Amino acid sequence: MTPEEVLPDQLLEAIRARAAGYDRDNAFFFEDLEELTAAGYLKLFVPTSDGGLGLGLEAAAQCQRRLATAAPATALAINMHLVWTGVAQVLAAREDHSLDFVLQEAARGEIFAFGNSEAGNDSVLFDSKTAATPLPGGGYSFTGTKIFTSLSPAWTRLGIFGKDAGAREGEGELVHGFVDRDSAGYTILEDWDTLGMRASQSNTTALDGAQVRPDRIFRKLPVGPNADPLIFAIFACFESLLAAVYTGIGERALTLGVEAVKRRTSFKNAGRSYAQDPDIRWKVAEAVMAMDALYPQLLAVTRDVDALTDHGPQWFPKLVGLKVNATETARRVVDLAIRVSGGSSYFRGSELERLYRDVLAGMFHPSDDESAHNTVANAWLGPLEA
């Protein structure tokens, strides 16, 4: 299916029409979620045999790019559900069926969210400040604080991880599992009052002995970098789908900028269109060239994930490079679009003003700029000498 078939124009325009209101009211996108669910959008990765669309990462990323042109915050939050279902699909394609239950439950309407981020944890997936305590029977309780938990008002399954400090002879072990919505031991803090991406309602989640039953503990990994397929699958889906959202923001900003340039006229040039102004034309051309370089990068990376291409140690540089290029390119294109659109884009309620705030969130998602450059430099130059 094409992105246009998955997200018909009528649905996309209905979502776009609500985006400004969600942002203004700092409200969750309940109506969008209802309509996207009804359209089967949350089953992008679910096999067709289970009632899903059976798409791969390349197609799902293009759908997310299209959705983000209408409502970036909605797309960003939906990303978190798609990350988990995408991880399950990427693993299954590699004969790892440990997360098949995620696809099966998504087929039944469960909504998955991503609860791994922790304030101050720059080790990301390779260590955790959350304590994972073993329970009799094989379950675990988790105590810690997770930030940027998108879909907070709606998730039914929250993927988390923490460290069992006593495991592996005291070296520690990272334990991954899913918390059910009806579990005890967690609190969602209503603290999401941000500059942009407001409709995502990515509230802080405080875990205070939140219990995960044994059948929901799906990985135990050593502390530090490792080659487990789960790590690759999370990076592949998280970075690629983030890149897709910010590519959509850049695409929409360019469209709005071009429309504004054609609409605006110059008093000093006898009412001629700004489309005839050489300086304005240069800025539009710069934005077009930036976006033209981003589209094929997104396609190539996601296509290679689907094709099981073996890039070996270059995979992580490719993934983090895509994410950083997408977020930085989108930010530059939004800035150029505002510059050519004139003062009207500075007013609250302007779509470009909202995109300007939304696009800034890109710098906070992992991998951040510093971490990404370190990953790429290590891959090409080797690690720093001790």
C-alpha cells in the first residue's frame, strides 16, 4: 500500500485541522488516535494474516513522513507504538520471535509506548538508573523515573528496562519488560507543558515498584554495548521513524514557504511577487536542495533494514547519521521557510510558527548530536586512545 492509500487525503486533512487546537490547549490527540486506529494505522507492522497492513520499515517510515506533514506531535507519539511493533517485525524477519506477542496484541488493539529514557542517562540503552529487582517466580519490580513517555494518556503496554545490580556476579544485568496499564506501582505525572510537540503528552512516568510478570520479561542483557539483535532493532526503528517525522516537518515547511513566496508581493517592486526576488529564490532553492538530499537517505536506510542488508559495524553510524541529518535538515528548512514567509509566520496560530517550535524537539531525541558524531568517528577512525 502507498502512504496515500494508508492515509487518504480526507483523513490527513481532518488531522491537520485539529493540530493547532491540540497545540493551543496542550491537549492529547484523542480524536486523531481514534480515527487512525479505525483506519488500521496502528497495525502498520502487523502481518496481514492477523488483520494488519503487513508493511516493512521503508513503507511505515513513508507513512509517518506523510502523517507528520499534517500533525508532527501526533506522528511523534504514534512513533512510539510503531517502534515496538516495528522492533517485533524486524526481529521476526531475522528469525527472532521473542516479541511476536507484541504484534499479536497490537492486532487486538493494544497500544504500546516507549518508557526507556531517563534524565541524565547518556548511556541510553547500555545502562540504566532504574532498579530492576527480581521477584519470586521470575518477574521483576522496577523503581525509577522515565521521561518523555509519549502516549501517556492512552498506552496499554509500556516498554521499560532497568538494572538488576546483583546479577552476573555483581556486574549487573539490564532487564527489559512491559508494564500493563492496570498494573500497580507507577504514577504518570502531568508535567508535559513544553515549547513544542505538545499534543504528544510525553509525561514523566514514576516507577515505584511497578511489577512486570515473568512472561513480559523479554530480554536480559549485560551492561554496556552488545550485539544483541534487540539493540539493533530498537535503534533501526527508533532512529528511522524519528527521521521520517522530521522529514515530514521539513517537507511541510517547504510547501508553506513556497506558497507564501508566491502569495506575497513587494511594494517597492511595483507589486511584483516575491517569487521574482533573487534573494528569496536563493533561500527557497537552498531548502529544496536540503530536502532532496534527505529523502533518498531515509529510503536507503529503511530499505536496507527490510532487505536484511549486512552493513556490519557501519549500521549504527548509518542510523544515527540519518536521525541527526533529518532533525538538523528539518530545522534549517523550517528556518528558511519562515525567513521567506515574512512577519505573518511570527504570530501565534501560524502553522509555520508551530512547526518552528515542534522541530526544536529533534535535538533532544537520542542519539543526540554529540553521541552520533562519536559513533560515526569511532566507526571510521577507531576509538580514542586511552
